Amino acid sequence: MQIGDALRRGPRVRIEKKGDPQKGPYRITVFDDDVLVEANLINNPMDLGWIKKEMNKGLGLRPEPERSFLL
């Protein structure tokens, strides 16, 4: 899964890589002035919630309310 601006560059841009791209899970994240602007996840579904939360925060969106599911 890839979302955001993968081509972002500049003096305040920081690229972080975590994990092993061959074995997974693997994550590449791009921050601009400490705001998440891009994420690339390979064999890494566990980070989807974190990515969504951080991107919403960077866009100035409020967190979604907690939902309770009854079975």
C-alpha cells in the first residue's frame, strides 16, 4: 500500500525505513517538518491504523470517534 507524496523533497524532509523489504513487514515513511506526508507499506497491514491517524493529524482532521461494535 502506498499513500501520499512519495516525491517530496526539501531541507525539512525526513525519510524513515523500518523492517526488511525481503522478509516483511517493511515500512517507508516520509515526514515534512515532522508531519507524515507519505507511507509505503510492504507486507505490513499492522501499521494501517497508525498511518491513517498520523495523516489525519497532519491534515488537521479530528480523530474519528471510538466505535463500539456489539455482536
